[in-house]
Amino acid sequence: MQTEVKSILDNVIYLNIETTGLDEKTSEIIEIGAVKIKDSIVTTLNTFIKPKGRIPLSIYDLCIDLREEDLLSARNIEHVKSELLGFLEVLPLICSNGEYVKSFFEYHIIEVKNEVLDLMEMAAILEPWRKEYNLQALLNDVTTLNKNQMHRGLQDSLDTILVVNSFLCRLWTKEEVLGALEPIYKTIIKGNSLLKKWNWTNYLLKPIMFNNDEYMYVYYKDNKEENTHLKRMDIDYNEYEDLLKNSEIWDNGGDFSYEYREEQKNISAKIRQTIEKKERIFIEAPTGSGKTFAYVLIVAISTYLNKLERNIEESSVIISTDTKELQNQLIEKDIPNILKKLSLYKKINFGAIKGKSNYLCTERVSDYKEFEGDINGPLVELFIKRLIIGGKYGDIENISFWAYKHFELDKYIKHICCESENCNLDKCIRECYLKNRYNELPLDNITVINHSLLANWPYGEKKKIYHLIIDEAHNLMEKAYDFFSEEFNSKEFLDLLDEIENGNPSIYFILRRLNANFGYRESVEISDIKIRRDDIEYNILNMINEFRNMNLQNKEYNFTTEFFNSREEYKLSMESVREHLSNLKVSIYSLYKLLDIYISNIVSDEDPHGDKDYRKLLNYIMKLKGQFDVIDTFITQSNEYAKILEVHKEFNYFKITNTPLKVGELVNDRILSDVKSTTFLSATLRIDNSFNNIKKHLGQESANEYKIPAVFNLKEQTRIFTLKDLGSYNSVNYIKNISGFIFETAKKLNGHMLVLFNNNSRREQTLEELSILTKGTTIELHTNKKALKYLRDKNRQIIMLGTKGFFEGIDLPGDALTCVIIDKLPNQNVENPLVKAITTYEHKKYYEVNYPQLCIKVKQSYGRLIRSTLDYGYFIILDGGTNNITLRKLEKDLSGPRIENVKSEELLSYMDNDYKIWKMNNLRTLLNNLRVKSKDIPSSIKNEAVLNNLFWEFKRYGEWSTQWYFKNINTTIKVNDSVKGVERKYTKGGQGH
């Protein structure tokens, strides 16, 4: 069939498919749509394929206007092949997701041999700074059309034409405007021979006499302006927290639902007073109290008013949060949203900064030669170089999740990221994102960092910390130990030694070059260096052999022990290990001293600090000296440190760590010594109803404290269970049992689950078992934190499997997340070296050390479930242990319902009814909200649901104006206009509520 459509590219086919799932081995192709452009003549193909198996109901929701009868009456795949192959000829296929289409064709229609061009790959190369490359995101971002992706073969192919046209127009326009910028086509042609073979190359050359005026729908700016229109308002900023009462400010634009809460105002007031009085305070603000909103409000107003007064110190606040993900959320969402409401968006400066290794280094990218040794390396190099050009981008965390996986950046990142020791930002002459960000720091009014960076603030010369907000401060209970620990890792140290001859460039080469630059003042002998290096390697090998002879018991996990408190059977061996460590220390010092003498003799009495080679060599020998010091401290017995020895389960390496036990003094000396005011904030600071534990641990006994009462009715919104029939976490069938239960739960809840594990091994075993159980279903398993966004998609059945990093920092209100499962109570092992050191040297009982950490972790994981007044769901502890006293204490600390110990089948039987009740209550709330706002229900219900992060949507009218039908997941409900009661209506295809 011919159709009217204009494509810049000729002699290509735009093709997309619809399938029953994402896995080509367990899913089927059900629709193929294609647009052929051959010699400027346009023809189309659109065909259904009869499925052999069941079509998941979610597919009908995803694929707009797809009907079951169309699929059931369609031809089977064998009868479609000949027509498809005839249509395709040998023309290249352009697909919105080329990898996906190619994998399905290779499995289901192997006769298709056409070259596949991936739109996502092309878009990533042309505009590598984008966060999303799916068709819907690209339609939104590079066209002016207000279109929703239909997830239908032919329509998606037509939309792919629009996006390809838009990208090419944007590319050629930008290259024309920026005349100094070499066109990408020329870059590729002049480059690596492998790069020339990239299948998009020839399509990037601008045609002669091309006129982009024919493509009026192209959007040319990098980022679209937000559609939210805010009216101008006069705001008295001296009202500070009282502005929270002014709903006109927060309702301005109508882009989010605001409700005044007295508790939120109280948080803001306490933070303001703390800053003004230059004090310290601990504030426990439970989920839903709006703590982020509260502190951003005060920080924004306080810095702005002080900026007007030119008070530099008081117009600068540092916000420290736990993770890089939370940093990004503050910078990309929370802070700009609040500043815009306050009309302060362009009046104060804000930004984030991380440790240097989180950024791409322009110099290292330029020097890295290994791109050429990989078949995909040249394309990766092109992606990276286009990303960092001009120094506008370079934060590794902000690279698209899809692009990071597609280009396999894990293989390259450590070779092209900034090196903390060798990165001198003050003298860097490259166009570098980190350098630009570093130079902006003095102008920042609000700077967002993470706790790890706070503990070792490396940018002090540019930015002093005067006022500090520590969000998610509960993490300091555990992380304070990590902040001040020092370690020696044998594998990493061998890598350091390898740099002597095999570095890029080698240490020996740099040493000789430095010697030449300073007039050959020293006779540098590689043989002397190698003798000392070999002696170190020999000592490390001796230690590994000693560990092999120790008959370490556990082959599943690494062996760990507190060095001076090891089990009786290892004590004699530890004496031998101590002797080997002493020999290793001496051999390291010998190499350090030789290199130090060489460098000192070469530079003599001159000032070499501006010399790049000198700095690199100095950093290298200081690393050697630092590792010498670590070993020296480790073998010296002391009650002030936990001396932790770790041996790899396969003897690949060993690691020794010195962890100070009295971290409170270090927090005050190294972090807070020059800080005027500090606010410690978290939803989980109190243990046993008291702040004493964390205040004492962090050396803040004199700090103020403030507690906000619970905001949500957790007893009504949640149920908490432990299961009595799945076995103990270390039993033989535990993984099989919990996997079966998780799978059955996912089937009932359509996914939207978060499963947390206390260690990675159990997660991997469970993932393997669940992969078997979910094969052939539409249930998806994910383990990467960047995949959390998929939980927001009502059409996808997601189980997220996470470990330590997933216990907090996840904010998924509404229907996105309705069940949180934890594999076991996070008790610490009695043999944990740090626990053993604390109980031994500080004379504490195991319970005193264990329960605070357990309580915080359980409270944090429980807190993932309820993020708003309309949230609901189950919190399930698969192995609750046998200590009822601990469970009863947890009940009090969680402030939720009683913890029920039931069998798994019994729990599954409760599920349908409980979730029906919760959903019905939410529907009543939505309808009442609309009545209060005097809004038409059928036309407004979807927006109201979206505003509250719920999946309800209007489905169809009844015969009378007093009846409507709504759909939530696969359930249809009939609602009475009075909203006083909701009549159940069971419909084919799903249970009613």
C-alpha cells in the first residue's frame, strides 16, 4: 500500500514489531509494520501474526487499539514469511530498537538477513548526553509533535521516520551553525577503518541542496522548555517557613499536589534556627513529613537573602546525602522545582559535585589507545568524545543507562575517568566538565555532595563548608567506620607495581624523562627497581601460600577475621602471617626509599612542583609510603582499631584494614571542625525511642534533637509478616522456597515488587531460580538500580532484586511499588571482625552492637513501601529468625502494625482481599478529591490518578450519567456518583474489587 510520508533517507525500510514479551526465546512476534522508501516511492506493510500461546493482558493495554480478534484471525508466522521477505528485498532496516528487532528475527524468522540500523544507537552517537533513547522520549524531545507512542508496528515505523528526520536536521543545522566543528561524517571517514564500517556512516552526509524547511516539526533546541506556566507573584522571603501556609505559591502551575502540613513547617523552623544560631541538631522526620521540601525551602531563602546582603559565608550551604542517585534527584528535581515556585530559579546558583573518579577525564580519553583493540572500541570512542566535547558533560552517573550497557562502558571507564592523585584541576588546560564544575563552586549558593565526599572534602581550596545539611544521616552510623578506615589490598598493590614497567606511560619511562628534563643528574637503574619490586611480589606470594595452608573452612565466602581476636585454631597461623606482613612492609619501604632518592637527586634544590612528571612520580611513591604505613599500623596491636584480615575464597588476593573504633572524635576533627551549623536529618535516627545511640557514636552528645510524629497511618496502610514455613536462610531449600513464594506473589500483584537481600550471593542464587520460574511469562527481573523507573510502568510486571544499595533512597509512591520483601533480618555475624573488635575492646554486648544496625536497616527497607497517604502494601520478612524479643522491639520502632508470623500459603490467601480494600479506599479518595474540586470525573480521573502516582484510569461510560467504569491494572470497577459506596462489578478478564 502506498502512503504519503516524507523521509530524508531513500532506499531504506523503517520497520518495527510488537511482541508478547521482551525475551525472544519465550515470546512471540504478533505484529510487523514497515514503511519502504524505494527510489522515493513509499509503500507499507502491516500484518498481524497469530500467536501460539496466551497473550498477556498487559499487551492489550500497551499496544493501543490492539484487539484479540485481530490476532486470533491472523495468519501464522510461516504464512507471513514469504510476504515479509518479498517486501523487505535486500534493503537496510531502520528500527526504533534495532537490538530488539534483530534478536527476534534471528530467533523466529531467520530468513531475514537484511542489515539492521538501530535508531537508538544513531541517536546516542549524535546526541550522547541524552538520558533516554526510547521512541517515546525521542518523539517528545526532538519533534514539536504532541504524540504518544502507540506501540503498534506501522505507526511506530512512521514515528521512527519523524525521529530520524529530526535527528539528521538537528545534526546538519548544528554543524552549519558551529562552522568550526568538524562534521561527524568527516570524523568517521578520517578515523579507524572499523568506524568507517558503521552502518549509519553514509547516511550522515548532508545531501546537496538539502532544505530542512520541509520538516517543520523538528525541534532544534537541546532541551525542551517545561510546559508549566507560573504566574508572577510577590513573595515576602522574610516569612521563611510561614510561606508553606501560602498554598497559592505551591499550587502555582498546577504541576503537583500540595497539602500544608504543620510538621513540615516545624522542620523548616528548626533548621532555620539551627543555621541562625550556628548550632547542631538531629531531626527525625518520618517518611511523608516532607523533610526534603522543608530543608530546601530554608536553604534557598536563607542563601538568597544573604546573597543580597553580599554575605558570602552565610549565602553558602552544603547538602550532603547518602548516594549519587539522591544527589541527582535533588539537582534534577527537588531543588529546581522548589526554586521555580519561589521565583528564585535564576537568582541563586546550585549544583552537585562528586569525587573525581565519577567524571570522564578529557586527557585520559585522548591518551587511551585500547579503543582500537576492540571491534566496538572506535564507536565507543566516538560516543565518549562527542559526549565530553566542550566540557558541558562528563558525569559518568548521568550517562544513559541504555547507552552505558549498549556500548559496554564498564570495560573502559576505569581507564578514562579522572584519577584523584594525578588530576590537578587548578592547572588543567583541557575542556573538562569537572574542571568547569570545580571553578563554579565558589559561586554556588547550594552545593549537593554525598557523604563519602564529605568525609574527605577534596575541594576545600575552592569551597569552604560553613553550613551543612546531612540528609539520610542514619548512614553515618555504619559508614563513619568506612570513612576513616585505611586498607592494603594485595591485588591492587600488584597492579600498582605493574605500572613500573607496564604503565601508560610506565613509571620507569616517566622517571627517565624527568631525569632527562633536569639534565641527567642521576643514574637510574631499572635492575635496582626490579629487584625491589620482585622482592615485594615474592613476599605477597608467600602470604598467599600461608593462607592456602591454613585450611580456611568456608569456600563460598571470603574468609575474614579480627587479626588479634581470631578463632583459636587460627591463632598460631596469625603469628606467621604477622611475620610475613613485617617482611612485606620492609620490602615496600625499600622500593619507596630507592625511588624517593632517585627523585630527590634528580630535582635537587629546584622547585619541581609545576612539572607534570614530578607530580606523577611523587603521587606514586606516596602511595607506596601510604601502604607501608597501613601495614605498620596493622601489625601493631591496639585497642583503638579493628584490624580486619580478609582472604579471597579462591586465594586471589588478601586485604588488611585498620578501622578506628572511636569515630566520634574523627567526625568532629575531620568533618565538622570549621562548620558553623550542622543539621542531621533522617527518617530513622532513633533506636529504642532515643537519639542517644547515634549522638554518642558521632560525638554529638550536646547537639539539639527534634522528632516529628508519624505522618502516615501505617497500621491501616500496611501489613507486616514473617514466614514460618520457608526455612532458615542457611537451610538447603531456602533459595528454592523463597523463589517460589516471590514468584507466586508477583503473579498476584502483577509485579511492582522490591526484594531486598542482605548479601549478593543469595540475590544471585534467587535470581537464577526466578529466571527459571518466570521463563515464558511477562514477569521481568531486574537488579540494576537504574531499572527502578520501570516499576512506574503499569504495563510491566517488574520484580526488582536488590542488595545493600536498595535499602534506601528509593522513592516510588502510589501503585509503582506495593510490596517490599527482605530475605532475612539483617543481623550481624557474631564473627564479624568489626563486631568482635567492638565487643572485645569496648566491652559491649553483641545485642548492643547488633540491634541499632538491624533496626535502622529494617526501618529503611520498610520505609520504601509507604511514601504517600495513598500508598499501601505488604512488608514481608522471609526469615524472621527465632528471637521474639527482637521482633517485638522492631514492632515498636517501626510504629506500624503487629508483625504476624504465618505460613506462606496463608499469606497468599490474604493478598487478594487486602489489596482490593486498599485500592477501593484509594478510588474513593480520588473521587472525593474530584468532587471537592468540582471536576468532571470521566475527563479528570486519569490526571488525578497520575498526580497521585496511581494506575487508575477511566475506561468507558455506562448508560446513565451516574455510572462510570474505571480500570486499575486488570480490574474493572463500577462506581456510583454518590461515592458513598462502590458497587462491585465482575467482568470477563479480571476480578472485580
